[in-house]
Amino acid sequence: MNTIHPNIAVLSQFDPNNTAGPLEILSEDAVLHFFNPKLPDVQGDYIGPKGFQDFFKKMAGFSGGSFKVHPISITPMGDELVVTHVKDTMVLNGQRMELDAVVVWRIVDGKITEAWDIPAIHTAKVSNPDADKSPI
């Protein structure tokens, strides 16, 4: 019988594509660390449930609402950490982007207390979003 690791069960309740609702799974002092020198206006630490919401609102603003997170894999590491591989997609500065990212989550007492979001900025796939549109 397969049982879901309790921290994966917690993380499965977090939808990065919809952070407008209540975020009971985040501790009040949860911290999201976002590392991306190519987005200096977004890079930094976001604290508490409102901080997490602010981060995703900023990403939506920078991408014209096109920013989406697509989970690829999730692996628990012991009783506290979970590592996720995600594929982020967005249109930024008129270019469609797709990039891998790793997010390391710390979960304590059934709450997300910390996350480190590390995008693979040097290997992002970039294309013109109008390239696949028919001229007709």
C-alpha cells in the first residue's frame, strides 16, 4: 500500500497558480526566498502568507498574468524538507519563456515555514509568442 508522505500531503494543498484564497498551510512567519538576478525587482524574501501572495502577484504583474507553475516531480527529504522540480512558463518582455526551477520547502508541524525558489535562468527556453500565430 502506497502512503503519501505527510509533507507531500501538506504541499499538495498549495496552489502557486491560485494564491488568492486562504493559505492556512503557511506559518505566519513563513519565508519565500526567491533567487533571480535577472529579475532584481522581484528577487528577495517574502514573509508570511501575504508575502507569498505578494510574490505571485508581482510575477503576474511582470508577466501580464501569464506566469504559471507546472509541477514535474516532488521528493521528500527526511521529515522536514521537500524538493520540487517545476517548469515555470510566462511571457516576459514580449518573449515566451519556459524554465526549470527547484523549490526546496521546509515543513514543520504541518505548516510551510520556508521555501527557496531557485530558477535555472541560464538555460531558459525563449521564443517569440507571435511566432506560432498564423498571419491570416
